Amino acid sequence: MDYASLEEDEDLHTMWAALLTEAADPGGIEIPPSFPDILRLLSPHDAGFLKAFHEHALQYKPTGLFLRPVSEREKACQCRAVDHELFAIWVALGFAPSSTTYFTLGAQSEAEKRAFKVALDNLVRLRLIEVITHVSIPAPTFSTDERYITHDEEEDYGFTVLGTQFIWACTDRRAAQ
């Protein structure tokens, strides 16, 4: 918890304050011992991106038949986004020039995409978000050479239960109300 007092980044400082407040609240959620360690391992870009992705996830409209209202935490767990959607959040935060898109070619864009991927990988490594790979394999036809059937892969990213609980614990919900 010593890191909370040393933090200079506003997002991380706010997250530390919310986590400490939640831990001190007898009626608050239980804070696992790993949460301070996870927060300590986040860079300012990681923290800002995680918060922005969570805000994006709360706008998610669940599909399917729900027999009961869906809580904000459940909404965040169900939201999925592909990498270029997440990169748009990264750009909106000012972590890459606004003219940059995920599909832009060039050395500058590749460096910014790499920084984004490092942050994304760090959040996956910390198990705050997860990667879900969807593979679609078309049915072979008589005109298809069966030795070379191609497939498409798409990766979605979404919050893990741990990630949802973590961001919930590190968000000052009283300030948001």
C-alpha cells in the first residue's frame, strides 16, 4: 500500500484511493490480497485504458433473453471488443495520434500499435482481460482443394471476473453518482 502515497499519475492515484476506501469499508466488497499487487503493476497507460474500456463495456447492450435485469458488473463481463475497437479507445485517450487507425501502415503507426499491444498483453497477463479466439472453418465444397482449407480467426477481448471485480474495487463509485 506504500505505492498509493507515491503515485503521481492522477488515474492511478484515484484508483489507489478508491481501493483503500473500499478495503476500509466494512460493508464494501472483499479485496483479495492480489489487488494492490495488480494495481502496482499497472502503468499509467494501462490504468487509463482499463478504465476507458470498462466505461465502454458499461455501454454494452446485452443480447438474448434475460429474465432479470443485468448488473453493471455482469454487463462488463459480457462485453467483447475486437482489437481495432480497443485501439480506437487507445487513440481517444491520446495515447496515439488521432489520425492513427489500427489498419494504418507505416513505421510510426507500427510503433504505436506495438505500445498498444504491450498494454493489452499486460492486462491479459494480469488476468484483468481475456482473449477469446473464434475460428470459423468453411465447409469444404467439391471445388475446394481439401489439402488447403482455409479458416478465419478473430480475437475478442473482454473482462474476466477478476478484472471486473478489480475495476469495481478501484473505481470511486460515489464520485460517479
